[in-house]
Amino acid sequence: MKEINVLVIDPVGLHARPATVAVNAASKFKCDVKVSFKERSVNMKSIMGVMSLGIPTQSEITITCEGEDEDAAVAAIEDILRTQKVIQ
């Protein structure tokens, strides 16, 4: 299992546009991908799940990948969110 803790720095939080990009990236991997915020964890391959967390700016989130391609998945998702300037 691979896990990263990151800080959401986008002034609007994890909103629809970057969440969609992250969900599309997560969906390309075979492993289970979860995002956690305030003791709630959802499937990061589900846009409805991610949006239901309502992640505001300056929030710490945890992204967890578990499965055969977990290393590549966590690296790709982190890179995409950093490129979109959503996380620090």
C-alpha cells in the first residue's frame, strides 16, 4: 500500500475540474485508489464520491493506492494534482 498526505492549496479547494482530471487518472490503474478527508474515505475513481467530500482549501487529504500498480498510480495522481496547482 502506498499513501501520501498532501495539502490542498487551490483557493476553491478540490473543485470539479481538477477532481475530474484526478478521477480520470485514477481510473487508468488497476489498483484501488482512495482519497480521505476528515475521517471519510471514498473511491477516487468516482467523481461523485470525490465531490461528496467537499474538500476546501488548506485541507490535508490522504491518497491511498493498494494493488499491483500502486507505485505508478500514486505518482501519477500526485503529479497531476501538483501540475494543476491543487496540492502542495
